[in-house]
Amino acid sequence: MMNGITFLHPGYFFVLAIIPLYVAWYVWKRHSLNATMQFSTLKPFDGQTSSWKSYLRHLPMVLRMLALVAVVCVLARPQSTNSYHDEKTEGIDIVMAIDISGSMQALDFKPNRLEAAKDVGIQFISNRPNDNIGLVIFAGESFTQCPLTTDHAALTNLFNDVRMGMLEDGTAIGMGLATSISRIKDSKAKSKVVILLTDGCNNAGEITPIKAAEIAQTFGVRVYTVGVGSIGTAPMPVTTAFGTQYQDVEVKIDEELMRQISDMTGGKYFRATNKKSLQTIYEEIDQMEKTILEVREYTKKTEEYLPFAIVAMLLLLLEVVLRNTILRTLP
């Protein structure tokens, strides 16, 4: 709802205190400059009426004062704004946990597993504008790339910044899941979800995946696990003395562990063998139940000085025109 005009610097209105002083000076000056003549009788002037000019002789001064008021309003920076309001909107809280270990460079996804996961993940975010979504990355350790937020533009930018080598190499699935849970466990949302995407087996970290799943179960966090990688082997870039070479390496995903984590938390396990199947998985997750979140929205303030500036200019212009035309006085 639109509020009235407010002023960022209301202190400028103290300048208006000079108006009474100016009016007093104006009256004194007019009185002191009036010439006088003495007559023995006023009968010759009987029946004379004042002209309309005599009534308007003070108009330029009034216009100047009104222009001063308008200028002071400009200096005080008038602004209008929409008042913030609380809204109810549907959504859930989601943390996306993405594996960025070295094996995510495999080329069975185009352009590689990590870039495909980023593309599909960003598309998933854009399809859920009302959700609180966060991002956790993990390799040999885990890191919160973005906490839960409804600012999906910022989240998308942080998602795009994810790259190989940000963390020590390895696959700490338990740490990635535990970090995700720590970000979502205190949420008031009815549905709390972690989407865990990995292409390997747990081989690092201080917290085991099963222990992390038990923590998720305790806090009512549902975990959807996604195993990324083709069946059999996948081409992987390998640095050699002759430059980067591509070798087919065996794809190893602990699918039994992934299913166990999902089953313990009421989620589901998916296997993505290409980018298209990964998109289908996210579309299926997109059909999850929703709950009500309370969002407080704010709007930007709008500067409203222009009308006051225009009024001041017109008043001053009118004063100048009147003083030099119909209300012109001789010295």
C-alpha cells in the first residue's frame, strides 16, 4: 500500500522560519517607501475605487515565498514508498548438496558432470521461486556456498561460481550431508529437504554417511539422493607428460548406501546416467509437497523532488513576468 510523501532531510524545513521575518521586512519597507501628500479635503476622491492592480501588488512577494517553500521541499528530498507487508506464500526449505570432487570432470555428461549438474540445478531453482533454497558443496571436505535464501538471483550467481578445486579432493558424503542438515535443521517449514548429488563412494570425512542420515532422521529432514554417472565406464581427463589425455575409468557409485540414506529419511534414490535423466529427476522432486512460509517484502523508495522543483521554477518565472509587465512599478 502506498504511503504518503516522507522527507529524508526534514531539517531543511527550519529554513522556512525566515518567512515571517521576510514578511515583516517587506511590510516595513513598503511603509517606509510610501510617499505622502497633505490635502485640505478628500472630497475630490469620493467615489474612487481601487483598481485590480492595487489588490495584486503583493502577489510577486507571495509567489516568491511559495517558491521558497517548494525549493526547501526539494532540498528535504521528498520520497514515496510502498509499506512493507507480510505475505503468505507456498514453499519448502531445500538444501542442494553437490559433489565437486575430481571425478565430476567425467565427460559422460555434456560438457561434464559438474557443469551438467549446475545447469539442471539452476533450472530447478528458477522453477521454485517461493522456496528457501541453500547450496552446500563437498569433496574431501564440505562448505556452505549459500545459506537458505529466497534471493534466487544471488543463489544462482553463487551456483555459477562453483568449480573444481575449491575444496580438497575426495568424496566426503557424510560431511556434505551433515553440513546440509546443520543449515536446515532449525527451519520452521513443514517440509525440510536435502538433495544430495554425488558420483562416487564415501572415502573421506569425519562423519559417516549413515551417521549423517541418522541426524537427518532426528530433525525430520528428508534426503533425496542422486547418483550421477553412466553405467560401466566414463571418459575422464587425466594429466600426463604429453598433456591432458582422456581415459575410460570405471564408474563406482555406492548405490546401496544412497538407497539406505533415502530410506532412513523418507526420501528416494535416483540414478542419472545423462543430463536428460538428471532433468527428469529434478522434475520429479519438483512435485514434492509444499508448506506455507511467511515472507516480509520491502519495496524501493522513489524520489519525488521533481514536481516540487517544477512548481518552484514556475512560481519564480511567474513572479518575474508579473514584475516586468502588468505589475511593473516605477522607481
